[in-house]
Amino acid sequence: MTFNKNEAEILQHEIFGPVALIVPFKTKEEVIVLANNTDAGLASYVFSKDVETLDFFASSLEFGEVQLNGVKYDIYLPHGGVKNSGIGVDCSTYALDDYLAKKRVTKAL
């Protein structure tokens, strides 16, 4: 199947299910452009033995979560997305931020 990578419908939607896509690429920068070219941004996964590659993707991907070399979920880890993948976070103490209003009070001495 040949398609324009930016037009593939499955690459433009959040898929909640067991789907694995294989998209050929030549550079890491090309992967970043393709991955970030979506309105969704919940979670991304990167597998590599190269630490520099992992660091590059961790800092370049526009997702609420970037999972490196595996999947880690726990109640103390914030779970939240960016773009159209939700507002706020589930889990961890960060989940309370949606219910709290911060107030600063200062007094001159």
C-alpha cells in the first residue's frame, strides 16, 4: 500500500486498541514531523538502544507522555495528553490541580 504519510487517516486519529503501524523513514527528524503532525497527543513510545536517540525523541515529541523502551504506568505518575487529547491529568498529585485555585498573598514588611 502506498500513501502520502500526511494523509493516512489512521495516522491522524487517536487509536485506542492493539494497532501497530510500520512507516518507513530516512531520518529521525522526518519521524518527528510525521509524529507531531496530528491533533492528538496522549502517548508515544520509543524503543532504541542508543541513549542519544532516546533523548532526542523525548525532547522532540509533542505528547503528554513519552514512554522509552517499555511501558510504565502507576498511580504516582501523571497521565495526561496535549493538543486535543484532553485537559489536565489523571493520577498523581497533579490531578488535584484541576480542582484547586492558587492564590498568592503577600504583605510588605
